Amino acid sequence: MRLGLIGLGEVGRLRAQALRRVPGAELIVTADPHAPADLRDPKELLGRDLDAVLVCTPPETHEELTLAALEAGLHVLCEKPLAPNPGAARRMVEAAEARGLTLATGFNQRHFPNLAWVKGALEEGRIGRITHLRAYAGHRGLPEFRSERERDPELLGGGALMDNGIHLIDHVRFLGGEFDRVEGLASSSVWNLGRAEDNGVALLCADDGRWALLHASWTEWSGYRFWIDVYGDRGKARVWYGPLYAELIELAAPGAKARPQRRLFWRANLREKLGDWRTTVVDSFVAELTEFVRLSPVRSATGRDGLRAVEIAHSVYGRGC
């Protein structure tokens, strides 16, 4: 597959690095008006002989660039969040479906080894019927951002729920299935950024009785981390980062003796210790891009997954306490 890459910020550079390890992928051309690239005009890139485009630009540009790429007959992998609002995300999804093209959302954390291991255990039914999930993701907020644009609600579409929380929403759906209703609240009492909430909480409910409680934060003073607990009627699974960790507790029947199994991903954690978090991210990009190049998503997120995550985040806005 011949690919173009739009946006050579940190994520774009890591995507380019990962592409070198993807069988069948050939990075033909890059474009970025603000960084060293083959082209300055992304629209010029779309006129090249390509099969697909990676959109690694800020969220407010995703709709325009993705629609232009689809109009040019190209498959697209677009970084998260898919768009700053549900309307834009829906237009992107519908344009891809109308043209019979692939639109993938860059939820690369699905390919972290601990999430992949727990997903396999859930598919095998090792904790029985899933009943509920609890999940959390947080970082220190404003000190993590290199520019004001990165936390501007007009550009991002919100605050914590549209930033680190958008991955968390996808994790809950990836591990726990679809949910039909959303309640929640958003609070901006610490950083006082108005529509860019520093904490967002969502309660997701499904018609079959499953539920999930998730919390995204920009006030995690101990630094970046996330975890997801998945409960079944015969056990529990936990995913934790950082470090990369997973746990599975199996029961023969409700209330029976617990059989715990724990996984600490030594190789990946050692590589992060010797290097940094980028080693795990690039590995996950390789796995995600390998599925994209084959146009056969197994674990990877679709455009519909990206749309649903944005819908859930925006369902919380306008509510508070």
C-alpha cells in the first residue's frame, strides 16, 4: 500500500517510524505546513499516486482533510479524536461508507499488549458474562501540554473526556461492548477553562443490564496512568498502565475460590524504562497499521468506533454538579 502522511508533529513522526516496520507499507510522501516535510500543502499530497492517507493533524482539521482524501478515492486512518464534535465525525463516516472506502480511527492503545491479552481472555469467556466496568485515565493537565492549542475546547472539542478520556471511552467499548445510554458530569473547577473540563465522569448503561463508570482527569498529580476493571459473573479482569500490567481472576461459580493470574509485560516495561513511553506506542502503531494496510481490522477501531466515542463524550457536556 502506497501511503501519504499529513502532519509531522510528534505523533506523525512516530507513525512514520512505525511504517518502516509494516509489511506491504510504503511511505511515499509527507505534508506539513509547519514542520519539515516533502510538501507544505496537504491538498497537494492528495494528488499523488497513493492508496491511503494518515491524518495526524490537530482535531479541528480532521474533517476537512479526511473528506478531501476520501473524495480523492483514498482510504484514511485518522488520529483520535476523530473530530471535535459528533456532526463532523458523522459526516466523515458517512462519506467513507458512501464511497466504499476504509476510515479507521487511531485508537492504537487497543494494541497495547496488556489490553490485547485481556481482550483475548474476555473473548474466551474466562470471567463469564460481563456485568460492569470501572475505568480511569488521568494526567497532570496543563503542564502536559506544549501549547494552548492542545487544550483549546474549540479545537479539541472538549477537555479531559476528548483528550485522554477518548481512549478510555474506546477501551470500555472495546472490552465491554456497546452501551445505549449516557449520563455524567463535567467539572472545570481546577484549571477554570470553561468548556475544557478538567474532570469528566460518564455512566454508560446497556439495555441488557451492563453498565460502565469512567472518569477522565486533568488533575492526576502523580502523572499519566489509566486502568480498566472488567467484572463478570465468574471473575474479573484488570488492565493497568504504567507500568504495563494485567490481571485475571477466574471463579468456577459466583462466590467460589478465586484463581488469580497476573501478567507483567517485562520486555515492554524494560524498553520503556531504558527508553520511554514511545517504544510501546510505536509497537502499537505497527500492529494497528499492519491491519490498516491489509484493510482487514481485527482489533483496530473503525470510523464508527471513533464516532461513537465522540458521541459519548459530548453526551456528558452541559451537565455538572
